[in-house]
Amino acid sequence: MVDKNDKPTFKLIVTGDSGVGKSCLIQVYSAIVNHTKETFADIIENPGATVGKFFHFWLRPLTYNTFNRL
Amino acid sequence: MTPDGDTIKLNIWDTAGQEKYQAINRNLYLGADGAVICYDLTTKFAVEKVDYWKKELQENAGQRCAITIIGTKNDSDVLLDTRLRLEEYAIQNNFPFAETSAKYGVNVKEAFGIAINEIEKSQPGTNPTERKSLGATAGNGGNGKTCC
């Protein structure tokens, strides 16, 4: 999908059984990408069932596909 | 991060794992470019569980949805059989596979990077670098169509 500003937009779904660590994984990814100081302990402090939650990121190619260039 | 010519937008949807919310999940799957199936490496491998998520995605998001399999909690007591069989499942289905530890932040960014690359592979022309080399212009989405 390409948005009206000509930026490729990807919709990525994270699925899996309850309790496998989906929400945790996404929140850790969010903390890494956004350089926040949130720790794993902060993230797991509020466990609970997710019904559906949305995260939005802007990414430069070098931040996610450097391993392809190795 | 500030958007510029080399950025992509990534919308991640965290879905419910519980059975009772699956009807909601099916609506979220619509129009997905890619999906990650997470599997806890510390639990016994059950092929029907992974098959269930694969089927749900393929039926509701469509065949073009690029699937990546991620083994989670690899910092804990990982069951070797689970690790091997999950990786084997990924290979058999031609899905990329990655192991992560959210607790220590190991391989998390890389795993999502693999998922994004898989989407780009399934949708040629969406990689910003590739789009530049193809001379993609605004509006055509890099699909190679030219005017006149």
C-alpha cells in the first residue's frame, strides 16, 4: 500500500496464542524504535488481555534492513 | 522519527490471543500486508496451533499477506523440540523464522525487520531504495506504469 504522500505503508498483524508475549514484544520494539527509557519491568507491570491495539511507526530502511546488507 | 523520502510507515496491530475475541481479530486482519505468528518457545509444540493462525490469516487477510514466524521467550527454559519443530514448520511453509527475547531486547528489532523485508519481497516496488532506482514517482506506487 502507498499512501497519498507516496510513503509505503505496511499493515503488520501480530498474532499467536494468549500469553506467548505478543504485546510485550511489540512494546519492547516500540521502546527500541522510539528510544524511550521504558524497561521490561515497566512493560510487564500491567499485564492483561489485549482485544486490539494499534501502534504506528515511521522507519528509515537503514533502521530495519541493515542485516540484508551484511 | 521524522518522515522523509526514505521512510516507510509501519502500522502494527496487536491482536487478542484469546478464543473469545477471534471475531474481532478477523476484522483487524483485513488488508494486512504482513503478519507475525508468535509462538512461545517454552511450551510444547503443537502444529495445529500454528496451523490455526496461518489459516486464520490466509482466509481473512488474503494470500498476499506475508507471514513471519517468531519464537518468543528464548531467554527462558526453551524446549529444544519446540524450537526445532517450529523452525522446521517455517521452512516447510517458506516463512522466515526468528527467535526473540523481549525480556532482554534480543533480536526484537531484527525480527520485525525480517517481517518488513518479507512484506517488501511480496510487494515489489515498495522498498524505498528500490523505488528510487526504478525511478518511481508520486502516485504510481512504483508499479512500472508510465504515461505516453
